[in-house]
Amino acid sequence: MAAQKIKEGLEHLAKAEKYLKTGFLKWKPDYDSAASEYGKAAVAFKNAKQFEQAKDACLREAVAHENNSALFHAAKAYEQAGMMLKGNTNEPIQYDPVS
């Protein structure tokens, strides 16, 4: 199952990169579609417990949203990248409020 999810994540990354390519008839990258594919890749990597790849996909999603001027969605993607780092460790994250 994990290998299948990793393969699915890599396919979504390839699709996202394709949306970012420009050519003779396509002058501007499609950031919205690329961000969607990066998000799907992040979910696939997360399900496969590949947290580092999931984090990278979330960060790429955030950049695509920033380029599309969708700042709220970019912030949510950055938040998801942080959650991937939380899932990467075996230790609980300590909350130490400043008094």
C-alpha cells in the first residue's frame, strides 16, 4: 500500500510540474492546478508515512498559491507543512507557554 501511495504522489508531482511549464501556446503557468496537484501529492505521501516528501509537496503547494495571490490557501499549506514535521518525529511536541 505504501509503495502504491508513493507512486501516486510522484504522479501528482509530475502533473504539477507539467502545469507549471510554459510553451509556445501556453504563456503563463497554471498555478491553481499545480497547487491542487501538489496538495494531492502531499496527501498521498502522508498516507505512505513519507513525511519529508509530504512536507516538500506542501511547501511547493504554498509557493504555487502565493504566485496565484491566494494567500489564505498559501498559509494553510504552510500550516500543513508544519504538521508534516510534527508527524515526522516519534516524540511529542512540547508546548512551553511563555509566562
